Amino acid sequence: MQNNKITYPGFHEDSHGLTMLSRIVLDGWLFGLIPETEDCAGWDLQRMQKLTDEVEREWDKYGNLPSLLPPDLRARHAALYEMATVRARSRGWDPELDDDE
């Protein structure tokens, strides 16, 4: 029987790496919810929603602001998002353009 579920391609195969779901993966790494060896490739949307809920609970502890993270997490957040931004730009992402441009 063929599986017709929609699945996430994974952080490393994401279009540019700064999509809504790729940010969930980055934040999953940040908060230690998933190991960095896990990029969520092949995860169905229900499993991604569960990770999203876990990430949101963690962010709620810090008012959803990176500046309120403890110093170690703040430094890790900066490093992860710097890596993702450099990677996204190398794949053609332009933060000045809307998603549909």
C-alpha cells in the first residue's frame, strides 16, 4: 500500500532553510528537543506539529524573545541562525522579498 502522507523533506533538503518548518527544526536543535543529527526528513505533518508544540512551549518560557534566553542558549541561537542564514542566502533566499516574489 502506498503512503500518501505529506512529509517534510528535512532541513537539509528544505528549499532554502528558513521556511516555517525549517525554523522549527532549528529551534528543536536549540532546545535539545531533537539531536542535530535529526533533520526531520520524512516526518509527516502530525509529527512536525508535535515538535512545533514542544518548541512553542520552550519559547513561551522566554517570552518568545531570543534576547531573554540564558547566555548559553542565546549564543547557540545566534550560531544556528547565522548558519541557516548563510546557507539560505547561498540557495537564493533574499530576506527583502516576500515568499511569493
